[in-house]
Amino acid sequence: MSSIQQNIEQITSQIRNAEQKCGRPPESVQLLAVSKTKPIEAILEAAQGGQVSFGENYVQEGVDKVKHFSEQHSNLNLEWHFIGPIQSNKTRPIAENFDWVHSIERGKIAQRLNNQRPEHLPALQVLIQVNTSGEDSKSGTSEAEVFELAELISSLPNLTLRGLMSIPANVSDYQSQLNAFSQLASLNNKLSDKYSGIDTLSMGMSGDMDAAVEAGSTMVRIGTAIFGARNYAK
Ligand SMILES: *Cc1c(COP(=O)(O)O)cnc(C)c1O
């Protein structure tokens, strides 16, 4: 077994343990493997070990990978999630190539993704990215604006709203992590009272996964703990 496959096995058992510790049913949390900056070979290793869902942050890099796998390894049936910031002039390749988008924070982006989603593909599965820390420097819509954006998205036929995503401030103490994640979870509950089909809470990364699971995450986004540290200098 490759080291990437071993890492996935280890993370998966960490997720199962976290679920069990807080009384959540096994497999209520899905693992999204964040492969940004990592080569095709690393993704292939993960996929050959059974990993299906991958997250990418950069449009061109992500599209190249999606195309490579649909052309060379269509049997693997990978699922691709766009999780990075979105500029409005880059929405088309995202709408044409990805299955999920976690990082919708403006109506204009939602509208463009809807208009550019090709007819032959199923609706794009989307999450609203929320800025739970309230810091101006962080991406995500404010909590106050979530419902307005949700109303717009639910009117768009080529998008399906599935829930919320956030990247909270990077803190190391468990209680602070838990507080930020619980805030998002309670917002997602309110959203699901209002809209049907809300079943996804994308939160938790390599450094704060356990708190995210305790707070109700259904999808953890793990990069470093699977593929190793990223080298942006290359
Ligand atoms: C890079 C990234 C991750 C993965 O972070 P790690 O700390 O490497 O696990 C998760 N979510 C988003 C939005 C990211 O950009």
C-alpha cells in the first residue's frame, strides 16, 4: 500500500473514531481529499485506493486534472469539488467541469454558474461559504446575507443548494474550534428548516477535524494529512 493510501486509511479511522466518540452514526462524515498543488500521480494513488471525491482550489489546475481523469481514467468515476475563491471571469470552466462548488459567496457568481452549466450535465451541487469569524480579510458571505443568497440559489434551476461551508480562523484550541463550527452548524439547521435538500456541512481540515465532526460536519476537507505539506514555491 502506498503512503498516500496509508494516510487515507489513517484519516478515515480518525473520522470513524470522532463520529463514535460523539455518538454520530458511522460514515455520517465524508472525506474530501484536497489535492491542490499535488500531481496527477498522487491523485491516482488515492483514487486507486478507493478515494472518490477530490477538492481543488485553482481553476486552471483543477480543470486540467478533471479532464485528465475523465479522458484517461473514466472508470474511476471521480467526483470533483471546487473549493477555492471564484472570480466572475472564471465561472465558465468551473460550471463546465466540476460536480460541486463549496465557495459561493455572491449572487453574481451563483447566477453565472447557473447560466453556464451545460444542459447535458446534472445540476451543480453548491454550498454557500460563510465567514463565521466576521473578519473582513476572510472570504465568505456574512451570516446576515446567507438567507438572501440561499433564496436566489434556490430559484436557479441548474444549481442545487446542499448547505454551507466555512474556513474558520486558524486556532489551535479545541473549544474555540468547536464554537466556530457549532455556529455554522446552527445556521445550517435554520437553512434546512426553510429549504429541502440541505444535507451538507463542509467544515474541518487537517488541523481541526475532530472539533468539526463533533459540531456536525458531514464533509471534512483534508489536504496535508493525506498528501503531505504543499510546496507553493515550485
Ligand atoms: C487547502 C484547503 C483545505 C485543506 O487544508 P489542509 O490543512 O491541507 O488539510 C481545505 N479547505 C480549503 C478551502 C482549502 O483551501
